[in-house]
Amino acid sequence: MQTNFLVIGSGIAGLTYALKVAQDCPDKDVIVLTKTQSDETNTKYAQGGIAGVMDLDKDSFDKHIEDTLIAGDGLCNRHTVEIVVKEGVERIKEIIAWGAQFDKEPDGDFKLGKEGGHSEFRILHHKDVTGKEMERALLSALAKQKNIQLVSHCFVLDIITQHHLGYLVTKSTPDIQCYGVYVLNLNSNKIEKIIAGKTLVATGGNGQVYRTTTNPAIATGDGVAMVYRAKGRIENMEFIQFHPTALYEAGVRGHSFLITEAVRGDGGILRNTKGEAFMKRYDERKDLAPRDIVARAIDNEMKINGTEHVYLDCRHFSKEKFTEHFPNIYDKCLSIGIDITNDMIPVAPAAHYSCGGIKTDEWGRTSIKNLYAAGECASTGLHGANRLASNSLLEAMVFAHRAYKDAVTNQNSNTSLGDGANFPDWKSAGTNAPKEMILVTQSLKELKLLMSDYVGIVRNNERLHRAMKRLDLLYEETEALYEKTAVSPQLCELRNMITVAYLIVKSAEFRHESRGLHFNTDYPGKSTLVQNIVM
Ligand code: FAD
Ligand code: SIN
């Protein structure tokens, strides 16, 4: 197969880019690949909303910029922050034009929410299911676009570079080029190669590396791992954001239900198991301090009191007010016997967002030619050491737009390389169907456990060292299995997650300070050397 524009991922970043390219270049083909159903994305689960300065009389770009910089704890790229905050408003207007609906006041103004670290009410939302609404609008706009082919159940295995033509490619090779991808097409169970002029990686986050996460099962960091294997640059992987308030359900691991920060924005209060509203002891902004501070405070309270959760108290809300803004949360809580008007909600932190990722420039270009990255898998410089709530949907749209602009301006078809026949087919000789899945599932359990226990909210050198030793073993065993086994999504995801975990631990080891989301008790202060960790 050959295409002008290839997109890996059907979340907000991939779909926004695909729509724009297809509308601008009606005579060109766009292929969008997604590894499960087309709407199964982190995007679909976004609750709180999208931050945007929609009314310059009540808010200002400067305030949003300042809030983002404060949350990022000295590591944001100010130029990127300005781009996202200022261009974001146009992108929000575009998705509204594509059909997304955000809640409004009776007078027609947007109903704006507030979340941790924001100095103003500036979060547009669609009740507590904002991402689902945005994904719906994008998918329905995309369905009308004849030159886009959206193919679900296609698992991208690797990015094709000159390495596949037999050239030596290392991190210091100056002109690494992307020519397309190898894909395991689960519809035909065949491995295909797709040659592409321009490729966008929009594969989302990696929360599944941890035992408890707000991310769905697709969030296994495949894009970051692929680009790292292709010798592209990866940045700031140590900054994993733990959301302070995932619903705690005894025995439930993997994908945890989120209780949006907007609940605290509307007045929800965190209490420990003794009933104390503890946040005032940690930060003057109390329950609406930035996420890293709230998550660490909860972690500390749980450790002091020997509990697995704290509580979010919403008993003072009227049922009408709560259900109007948070109908999905109300129903979910009720389904497990929690009536939020009488009962406090048990909550605990869970892995939520990867602030680092594939390093890009201000046009979404990666260090590999003809390869772009946008959305959660990218590191654009916006988030620094900690992402401000509701800035990621915004960033994804802004950088999808910028990548689209650059890709259509500098089109190339890679035709000089022929029709793909020059590239070898995927090598599967010598591999056999897996004999037993236990080898994969057990390694996955070990991986999640070691990352949660040793590389969580609070880290130290000993824990990181232990994590790396165990990762080495998992890596060795999994590579040996990979060499002799026919590829499957489960095996490839495990392999990708081990790579991502390695990048998180290695970057954490390199950072000899505590900053933003990275807190190491052996280096409790900040270093005077303010730097990104690039691998
Ligand atoms: P995703 O939406 O995750 O899409 C990734 C796509 O890549 C999927 O289609 C997947 O199938 C595909 N893919 C991955 N690997 C492969 C592969 N190997 N082959 C083929 N396809 C592949 N942010 C906000 O700004 N506001 C919020 O209110 C908010 N709430 C959130 C609530 C929850 C519960 C979660 C989990 C996140 C929330 N976030 C929020 C973060 C935000 O939703 C995500 O960062 C954003 O949606 C990511 O979009 P994306 O397009 O980068 O990736
Ligand atoms: C939330 O709704 O609390 C999540 C918002 C975000 O992750 O940006």
C-alpha cells in the first residue's frame, strides 16, 4: 500500500490532522490506522474539558500562559506555551464548527469550569464527558471526507527507515527518514507495509505501564517505543502525571474510573479517613493546588494512615447541581452503591498522563524526516515538568494543525524509492505461534507492579536502581521470546511497555533533583541546572 499521508491513531490529534490534510488536499489520500475500535482512545475518556481563553474581558492569554508555566515548574518552553494558548482559541472554534457542543449558560456564554492550577474559570466542557463529545464530532466529520480511509484493528509494529534497506542507522545518523510503517492487520492477520509521504504518530499515552491508571487498555506507549527503536529523540519521560482522584474500588486494577478535577473546581473537598480536610496543610491553594502537589499530599496521607484511599466529599452539593454537571460520575458512583449526597467518594491517585514523549519542534516535526508527532505521545515543550489540567486536548489540536500545515507545505511522495518493493517484507521466518500466553501476561504483571512500587509518585535512588535491574531481566526474556514468536498485539505491547518503562526509569535516574512530577527523596531540592532529559 502507498499513501500520501499516513496517520497512526484516531484520537483527537490523529483525527484533527487527518481532517485538515484531507480537506486541504482533496486529491490526496489519507490513511488513518487504529489498533482497536476507532473511538477507543484516551480522548474518549476525557472528562473535565478543554482550557481556552474565550472571553478576553474576563480572562487573559497572559494568565493562562502564567498558570501553565507555574505548573510546568521551570521546564516549559515559553514560546510553545504562547503558541498553544493563543492559537488554541481558533482550534476550539474549529471543532465547534465540526459539530462539538460545549455546555452554555442561559445567556449563551460558555459555562466555564475551573481545575487545579488555573487562576480563572476557563474550562469548556460537555457535562463530564467532554472527550466523548469531541471524538464523536471528529469521527462524524471524518466520515464525510471521501479521501480519508479509517482502518481499525491495524496494529502498527514499526516505523520504516533506511535501516530496513540495510543502512546502519544510529542516534547520530544525520538524515534518518521515515518511509512508512509495518502493520499487523488484525482483519486479515497479515503483516503489511504501508509506504507514506508523510507519517504522523498520534498514538496517545502510556498509563498502562502502571498497575492503576485512568487510561484505557490501548495506552501502551507504542508510538514512543517505535520512534525510540527507529533512533528518534525522546524527551522528559520521567514526568508521569498521577491524577489525584481516580475512583478507588477494592480489587479493581488496570483501568480506573476518573473523578474529574472539575468536581473539586465546583467545591469538592478531599478528606482523609479521619475526616480531616487535609489539603490546607500542604498548599494554600488547598484542593485546587496543581496535580503533583495534590497527588503527593494524598499519597502521604494514605501512607500516614495506612489506607489505600482518601475521600472526596461532595455531600454539600445539591443533587441537581451535581447531576447537571457530572451525570456520568453520579451514575457510576450510584452503580457501586455510593450516593454522593450521603456518602463520600473513595479516591486514590492513578497514572494519568505522560508529559514527555517524542521530541518535536514547533511544527510537530520529530528528529526523523517526514515523521511528525502530536498529542500525548509528543513532547512539544508545553507541559514541562507537570501538565496544567485540561491543556492536553488543546495542545493536541494546536500541534495537529501545525503538523498539517508543515506536511502539506512540504509534500513529498517518497516515489523516488519506488512503490515499496525496495523495502523488504516483514521478517517472520523462524518464528512460531506462541505456545503459552502466560509468558506474556506474567511479565506484564511484573512490569506494572515494579513501576507502581518503585517508580510512582515518590521515588528514590535505591528504588530506581532496583526497577532498572528487574527491567533488564524482563527486557532480555521478552526480546528472546520476540525473536522466536509470531508477532501479536499482546507481545508487541509488552515489548513497547518495557521500552517505555526503561525510558521513564533511565530519565528519572538522570534527573538529580525534584521538580514537578518527579520527586526523588534523595534529591529533595531543585538543581540550578534547568534541563530537559533527551534520550
Ligand atoms: P488518544 O486519544 O489516546 O488516541 C491514541 C490512538 O492511537 C488510538 O486510536 C489508538 O488505537 C492508536 N494507537 C496506539 N498505538 C497504536 C498502534 N501500535 N497501532 C495503531 N494504532 C495505535 N485532557 C484534557 O485536556 N482534558 C481533560 O478533561 C482530560 N481528561 C482525561 C480523562 C481521562 C480519563 C484520561 C485518560 C485522559 C484525560 N485527558 C484530558 C488527557 C487527554 O484525554 C489525552 O491526553 C488525549 O486525549 C490524547 O489524545 P491523542 O490523540 O494523543 O491519543
Ligand atoms: C480531569 O477531568 O480531571 C482530567 C483533566 C485533565 O487531565 O486534563
